[in-house]
Amino acid sequence: MEPVTLTTDRLRLRAVGPEDTEAVHAAAQDPDIQRWTTIPSPYLPEHARGFTQETVPDGWSHGSAFAFGVFLGGGELAGMLELTMRGLAAAEIGFWAAKEHRGHGYITEATLAACRWIFTAAGVDRVEWRAEVGNLASRAVAERAGFTVEGTLRSALNNKGVRRDCWVGSLLPSDLGLPSTAPYLPARS
């Protein structure tokens, strides 16, 4: 699949490339990003180069992962968001916000735009969100975007060689008023 660009009232979401390597590297120096995400720590320039020049283009070309830089109107990198295919009609979302751009709703806005896109353009019927228990900022973004937190998975996340418990939630097309590609029959309570 060729990379796409998505726009919202305040943001431009596009695949990052070589021209964004320095901005990705600089943002990823934030201790909170290194603590709560699975990026390497320390995060070196070669990690940023590999991400922007190999990982992102490969994910798009194989249709396996769709990474978007979240850019403000002036072109500044506010964060990153990735949708990774996890099975038939299912994807997992991950995101981070640059420290100076937290608290403005940018990642929630980007999450909604990216999920609408993957539901309508890629035939996905479930986007799953996972975050280590205690990552309250990630959980707040997911909940503001409409994800239903479904519970806690024990030892389900490996972050830098340590198994950790994580929260899991989901967003379905119907949560955004969109049709699914397959019928959904929820369990009766």
C-alpha cells in the first residue's frame, strides 16, 4: 500500500521519512516516551534512521504497519501513531506525544482520524489498544477517543526484556458510527 496523508482541523498525519529523522530522534529522548513505549533505550540516531528510512516504508509497502507522524500546521512533529495489523480485520494502535505537545488533544484527534481511515480504507473491524498498567496518559487518550477498556492482561507486554501487565481496550467501527465489514453479534449480558 502506498502511504496516505490524513488531515484534521489542526493536524497533518503522514508517513515519516528521512527528512524527519532528527525530529523523531529528538522527541524520543524524552524519558517518559522511553519508559512507557517499547522503543530502544537509549534511543540513538541509528534507531531513528532505521525507523524513518526502513521500518516505516517497509510497513506501508507490506501493508503490515501504518505509521504516521502527527504534524502541526507549521510542520512541527507533535507525536507518532502506528496501526499494526494483528490478524484478519484487526489492528493494534500505539502512539506517543512529544513532551511539549502533550495536553492539547493532538494524539486523541490523530487517533480518531487514523482509526476512521483504517476502518473505511483497510477493512479493519477492530482496533485494539494496549498500554502498561499505570500509563494513565495513554489510557486517557484511548478513552477520549472512544475505546472501551476491556480489562487487564497479565504478563502480556514485554518492554525491554521485562514482562508487564497491560490494559487492553478496543474501538469498533460502530463506536464511530461506521459500518463493519462483517456482521457483529455481541454477547448477551
